[in-house]
Amino acid sequence: MDLSVKLKAIRRLEGLTQQEFCTLVDISISSYKKYETDLFEMGYGVLCKVLSHPQFTKYTLWLMTGHTAVECGQVSAV
């Protein structure tokens, strides 16, 4: 599963609009739209903003590897 698909899944599961997601992680909406539609690759700095936000840390393992560890609080968005 592509990063763009995973980002969209996380955002939708959390009940957030693109703008709300961007506000939470402090990234521009125009850049995020490109990430979510797979038009632009997300850089390390932006990825770190998403992964380090308290609301989204539970998806870190899945976002990076596709695996989960429910016993450790690491879940998927699908």
C-alpha cells in the first residue's frame, strides 16, 4: 500500500478534513494534496511531523512498514 493511500486512510479514520490534518501537523494544504494524490514524494521532515504528532503516533509502524503491533499500541488505519 502506497504512502499516499495510507495518509488518506489515517486522515479519514480520524475524521479529519485535509485542512484540519494540515493544521494539526503544520504543513501546507497545497503540499499535502500532492502527497495524498501521490504527485509529490513526502520528505523526511514532513513525515516526522506526521509521525511525531500525538494523535498519529499509533500509526507509525504501519505507515512505515505495513505491519502492526496492537500489543504495543501500533495499529493500522484500514
